[in-house]
Amino acid sequence: MSTTPPEPPISRRQFIGQASCGAISATSLFSTLLTLRLANSLAAQSTTGGEGDYKALVCLFLAGGNDSFNMLVPTTSGEYEAYASVRGNLALARDTVLQITPGNLGGRTLGVHPSMTEVRDLFGQGRLAFVSNVGSLVRPLTLADYRAGRSLPLSLYSHADQIKQWQTCIPDQRTAVGWGGRAADIIKSLNGPSLVSMNISLSGQNVFLTGRDAFTYSVSSGGATALTGYSPTAVNSLTAQRTKGVDSVMDQSYRNLFEQTYAESTRDAVDSYYEFSTALNGITLTTPVPTGNSLASSLAMIARVIAARSRFGARRQIFFVQLGGWDHHDEVLNNQLTMLRTVSQAIGMFSSALTEVGVADRVTLFTASDFGRTLSSNGNGSDHAWGGNHLVMGGAVNGGKVYGDAAAGHYPDFRNLAAIDTGQGRLIPGVSVDEYARDLLAWFGVSNSNMDYVLPAFSSRFGGRPSLGLLSASTTTPTTPTTPTTPTTPTTPTTPGSTSPSAGSGGGGGGGAPSTYFLGALGTLALLRLRQKRLAKKKPKAGEAADGPT
Amino acid sequence: MRATFLPRLLLTLWGFVGGLAGQTVVPETNITADEHASRFLAQATFGPTTEAITELRNLGYNYSAWIDREVAKPVTLAAPLVTAARESGQVTTITNAHNRRARNQVMIAGSDQLRQRVAYALSQIFVISDNISAISNANEGSSSYYDMLARNSFGTFRQLLYDVTRHPMMGRFLSHYKNRKANPTAGTRPDENYAREVMQLFSIGLYRLNADGTYQTDGTGRPLDAYTNDQITEFARVFTGFTDESTNNTGTGTGRTDFPSAGQNYTAPMRMWDPQHDTGAKNLLSYAGARKPTLPAGQTGLQDIDDAIDNLVEHPNTGPFICRQLIQRLVTSNPSDGYVARVAATFANNGRGQRGDMVAVIKAILLDQEARNLAFVLDPEHGKLREPFVRVTHLLRAFRFSVSGTLLPYDFGSAVTETTIGQYPMSAPSVFNFYLPDYEPPGPLSAAGLVGPEFQILNSVFGITTPNAVYNLIHTSSGSFTLDLAPQASVSDNAGALVDNIDLLLTHGTLSSGTRAQVITAINSVTTAMVPTGSTLALTKARLAVYLIAVSPDFAVLK
């Protein structure tokens, strides 16, 4: 792996800005900025200790609510029969599931879904663990609490809300900032400057990776795409005129907030393409990637991005990939046969790819889902429920075990679900998403003092509970970045009005720290007026803060 | 927004170097009557054409009369196009692609444009998706479902919800097809999927609403749930007993109570097979004015269905919940509370005592001052990101597209699909459509507390692949579609005239002076030496101008 970044292709726009600033020659600025960027990257590398401290989280979101009590099944004598009884015609036959003996269940045995041979193997190798009966909780809850409607997550059993709550870890307020995004807010300063965010999605926009400042870079499993007919190095050609035209239009500041957002998004997409595609150039895997498996293709792309991490100056990255179609009200058995096969095959490939790249113990993949499903059958499917089982895979995972509510034996005893069954086999979770996330974040490098920012509800609601012990503790904690100084008003610090970095109304780059946006005095006043007017008329959403509980 | 070190340093440099040029651009509002008509057509159809603008001019720009004329037109249907293809022998097996091509034809070229545009909006609320094989492998089923929406676009909301509920494609998508009543012996109970989504998405929504669409809250500001999980279970018992339409009256299984054997019927309304219908008493929604909050035992399945549909339609939430979304699909993402209230009031009573009059609602949406008054063009918070599919159809219609081929020729091929532009009609990733009504994109919009649903499918992938799809359409073709830019080429020797021509069709006269200037500069910079082989200077200039405006924020956002 090279230690100096390759020459980055930087768009002419970044130097020329508006066409009228022609007094400065583009060439001289290009080399000036190139020198600055290289110096910056090298500086970043030297102060942060180099490659040795890289870590990445990969969130695999199974959208729709995976029927995960058929992904991990109790097989101990007595327990299996109780499982078969409550699941009725949805029960998997005991001799078809793949037997595992977790190291911490005192001899109780479980079975992995028949399609998931790679998962079973990784469990046996100690590279994979299960977390059982995880779900969104406002606080630890009893059945009496549930029946009385005390402290319930908002809109339990509703897809859109539960997806959001899994991704924000804030189940009692409507917010759209995710815990992956907040982790990036804290930690992104460990990374070198890059137009490609440390938060990378293979599945488009998502709440999980959205932070207060941190944004998401989306890419498809085939890689980034170039804008047709656009080239920053073209001169004196149709392409050059088109490029100039696109740049000049996208670089304008638009007063209409929709136009401004579109311009910024397009600008970012075009710029980050160059960095991304250059970084990935020549990075290939020898690990075979199964064909016809879209999840495997996405995970293979993630592996390649990780292989190219030094070209992004990245010491920390968070990835998101979603696989949809799990809402099995119908045909759950047949559907899971193929879909869990897809998941297992992809995870198996990913583990091998990470080993090939040399980062097996630096990358942790974890699953998430809206919810588990009812243990009882609706005929040939199951309906929306609550707690469900998940898996965590990586070299740093304390594998070969099942982590859950320790007091209840880590994995629910199907002979005795009365205390947690709200009806139809909808189980109150024994582990909150907060606790699940906390173990992952602590390993990732979020210090205790910063954990309150990333998981605002954790310490007051779950702080007394012991850590799950999912992952080996880090031996080297990176220099803790300070909590970002964020405004106390519940708005993001971004202000509309001008694009970055070129256009702006009037000079503003002078005194004080340069801000990302330049606004003239009149523009600022106008915006304040507009914002006040809109916030006054805003529909009340329950206790909503833009970024979490106050 | 992107607090990277690099641009900050650059900005400081620029500060010293001599300041930055560039002022904030605003839309033009000095627009002609034709341009205003073009803007109306962008809201009410799949895109303005010069012919349609002329028609409106001849109507004296009377938008209400235009709507009446549209309502009187016969509906153009997609499913018969697919059936005809099979019966002519040109197609042996109907595929999903055939259905898509048939629907493209009626949406893009149907003369009943308002109806088609409303049907498309309804397809994003009453969502089924060919994303799953039960829909994509159902012969004409998906087109039959779309046609059902089109037929109901100018009817009553009650009839619409009833027909949606009984359509076999919705039955398969939300699994109330062959939903059996509870069987205590087998330990099964009815599937709750349709019961949940018919409330959450198709009628009342998650939270109790005021008449203007704002949330009702408790003392602490928390919104109030519109329904409980128990009520879902009750409604699930209503939606039991549906199966394929057939004339076979012999049940199967124990006591012959299970569904009769029948072939799959993907188009006729589902049949109610009463032996599998739960006939017990049921508790539905209770609200002021509810006619039957409780259903008595012993009703037939269809009686239960009728009463349940009424119970949902007549709930005070339904008007504001549905109307706000229709406004978002046609006009603007953040309607004022007043706008929602006015449209919802029309939903509640069309002035003649009728509830759910779709034509009255559509008129209320399109003729409201918030849709028509040009002052809103200048409101920085007004408007919406045009959804990518409609941007494409807009370009097709504005630039006199032609299609090649004869068999279901409205075929985008691989150029325009959900993977290239982020969406495709009736192919949403789930019943939650391509984007949520309350999606707030990070950045200036969320900072202002505004939603922009269509931004949910704008990211660094589609931010490039959608302009690329537009590029291909303009410079070559997309599947069987080709544009005709001859009218634009013919005025391209005068850059201003060329831009005006495109401004009328794409940006309805609102093209900002800033973008106009940039595009004119680009056009005037094209030399003969730059013209690609086989093209002309005129056409090259025309394509460049169309492309730049088509990808500009001025066009991307409908104001």
C-alpha cells in the first residue's frame, strides 16, 4: 500500500470559481492547492498514527422485519418442543437446522437456519456471534409496563417508525439523525480531508448514516459513475463548454431552498466521483464473489473501498447496505430459504475478502432490522413483532456465543415466555438497540465521554446494565477528538444561502474562522426572518428536536 | 455543509484574492400567459406541449374549463393494450416489461392527461410494486390495477378505496388475498398486513390530524395515535375470505369451508368466500359521527367490507391525510396549513353535500392561489423537486418525442429504470413508495424545518445517473424514444431566442437570469470545429442548451 496519496484530480471549478475571477491563472492555483492537499494528508497521517488503527462498521439492514426466530432456533430438549408448539406450521424441523453449541449458554443448544451454512461455520470459528431478542426500547420494560402503555416506543410495529428508531436509537422522539451519523460527527476528524464522506451507503439515503454534520456518500455495487459529457480537464471543445456550463450553473447560490439543495447535491456528487474512482482504480479482490447475489456485490464493493482506505485518508469508516423484502406476512418459510441463503453466502464471502485485505479484525458487520416477527402463524406467514435475533461478524467479535439478556440466560426460554410475550409471540426485547449499538461504538472508538452525544438516551436509561461483551476491547484508543462545538438551538449548523466553496454574496472570508458559507448581511437577515416565520408555523411533532433529546 | 478542510482554506484564499463573484439567483416572475399555462400543465399533466399550451390559450387560459374538458375525456386504459398484444399473437407470454410499456403509453401519450397524472399520483399512495414476483408475474394484473386507479381518479374516494381493497393485485401485495379467519385448531389467526396499511397509508395515517393536516397533540406535545394495535387486529378479521373470482361454488378441505379451487384471476375484483370470513362482531374506529363503529355479528363478508371502508373514509383524518399528499405530488412539498385545510374542506364537502369528490379535490388543489399565484414562485420555501420520472416525461412531451417499433413501443429499455433514475412507476421498493411524505433532506431544507420527499432518492449515485439518462435522451435515444429538437435548432443562431424557447417549455418563464446568462455564454462558445461528426452547429447548440437547462436547478425544481 502506498504511503503517499495519488495525485488527486481536482476540478477546475474549485480553482476558477466564477468565470469572472480570471485574474488568477488556473495552473498556479492548481499546483498550490495540490501542495496544500498533500501536505494536509501527510500531516493527518503523521499525527494520527498511520494505518494501524483503522476500524470500520458495516450495518446490514434487513428491511421489512426479518422473522429471526427462524434464523436462530432453540434445539435443547424441551425448548425445541415449546418452539414448535408456539410457531405451529412455521416451525423448522429440528433435524434440518444447523446445530451450534454456544460457548456461554451452559450447554443449551441452538440451530441456525438450514440455508446459513457460512454463518454456522463462522460461528464455529469464533468470528461470528448472535445477539438475541434485540429491539427498540425506551427503557427496560416489563409486561405490566407494556399493558399500561408506559414508556413505549413510538408506533411500535410500524415499519417506517421502527426502521427510524433502529437507526437513530431514539425511540420516543421523531428525529432523523442516526447513530452512525453522530458517531461520524465525533470521529471524522481522525480522517484526512476527503470529498468522499467516511459514511458510505450502498443503498442510497438512510437515516443511520445521517449526522448533524456528517453526510452520506452513496455508491452502487458497480462503483461510482462519471457524469457523461463532463470533464474538468477538457479544453476548447464541446465537452469543455458543457463542463463550464454545468459548473457555472451548479455553483450559483439559489434563494429557493429546493434549488439550493439540488445544486449542492449535484455538485457534491460530481466532485466526489473523481476522488472515489481514482481511489478505487486498480483495487481488486481475488476472493470469488458469488454471482446473482446483489448483497454479495455490495459487500464486495465495501471490501474494495476498505482496501483503498489510505487513498481516502480514512482511519474510520461506516458503511450501510440494505436488503429489502423481509416483510413476510406470506410464505415466510419459502422466502427465508432463498433470502437467508443470500445473506449467509454474502457474509461468508465478505469475511474472506476482509481477510484478503488484511483487515479481518478491524471490520465488524452487524445486522439490524425493523423488528422480529410474531412467533404465531397467520396461515403461512408472520406479522410485525418486536424483539428479534441478530448477528455480528468480524475478527474482533467474541464469537461462538449468544449475547442477550444475561439474567434470562441470553436466549429466551420458549417454555417460559409468559413474562415477555405481549401476545401472539411478540416479545419484549431483552436487549435494547442502544446496548447493541454501544458495544459496537465503544469498539469503534467512541470514548465514554462522547458516548452521550452518539447515544443520548443510553446513560440515563441503560447505563446501569453491563456491557454485552460483544467485541474485544480496543488496545489502542485513538486521541479522543473533542465533542464538536454545536449550537444549542435545535437546528443544524448549516445555513442555506451559498454553495461551497466558491460563490457567496460579498466578501466574508476575512476576519475570524472562515465559515463554509458566505452570507452578506442582508442575506443573513432575510434568512433569519424566513426561518423564524417557518418555525413559528411548523407542525408540532412530539418533542421533536432536530438532533435528539435535550 | 461539507465542513472539509480543503474548501475552507480555499475560501480564505479567495477572500484575500479579491472576493467572490456570484449573487443569489432567484426565479423570474415576469412571465407571459403562455408560460403560466406551461406551468399549469407541468402540475396537471406529464409535461407541457406546444399544442396543449395553444389549447389553453384558445380556452382563454380558463384552467377550470380545461379541467372540465379533461374530466369529460374517456379514460385510456393500459391492460387492453397488453391483452391485445397477446391475442394478436405477437406476444406468447405477458411479461412485466410489457405491462410497463403499456402503462408508459397511456401516461405519456394518453390524451386524458389530467386523469393519468392523478392516477400516477394515486399509485404512489395506494402502492403496489412489481418489485415482487406476485405482481410482476401476473399477466395483465399490474396494468389492470393501474387502470382501476385511473378509472377512479375522477370518481369518489370511497369507490377508490373500495376498489383498491378488492383488487386481486393489492390482495397479493398486502396479503389479504386468501386471508383465512382464525383457526384455533391450527393455531393461526388472520394476517394483519392489509389492515395495518389500509389505515396507516391509505386513509387515516398514524396520528390524529386537525382539519388543516397539523397533528393533534397531548399536553406534552406528543402526537396522538390514530389507531391502536388492537384495532388493527379487529380490521384484520374484516379482511378475511377474499379469493380469486370464479364460478366454482364448491369449497375444499374439512367441511368444504376452505377456498374453492380456481385459477388465478389477476384482474377481476376478488371474490368474498364467506365460509372463510370471520363473522363475529368487530370493533372498528370510533369517532364523532361514526355510523357503525361496531360491526354486529352475522354480517356477510361484503357487508363487513362495505362498513369497514365507510368507517375509514368517513374518519375526519382521511381528508387532510390524503389531500396533503396529493398536493405534494402535484404542486408543492410544504403546503401551508391553509392550503391543506381548503383542499381537505372540499374533500369533506364538495359544496353539494358529497364527501370525497375527486374532481372537486383536484380543482381545489390546482386552482388554489397557492398553486396559481406567481408570488409563490418567489417564496424560497415553495415548490418541489420534480420527481425524476416526470422530468423524463416532461422532456419527451416538450420535445415532440417519437417512438420506434410497433409492439408496445413505449419502451425505455435499460436507459430509464429505477436503477438509473431512482424510480419507475409501480416499482417502489415497498408499500412506502419511493420517498416518505415527511422526508427532510439534510441541508438548507431540514435547517428550515421543511420536507422534500423527492430528495430521498437524490444521492451521489442518482445525482449523476439521472443527468446521464437525460444526456442520452437528448443526444441519442432512450430505448425506443427519440427527441425532436428541430424547432430548437431552427432558432439556435440567436442564443437568447433559443433559451426563450426552452424556457417556455421547461421552466415556464421562471428561468433565473443567472442560469440564462450561463447558458447563453455556453451556446455562444460553441464553434463549428466543436461540432461532432454527422451533426450540425444548430443541432449541437440546441442540444447543449436543452441539456444545461434540463439539469439545472431551475428546471429540477418546480415552483
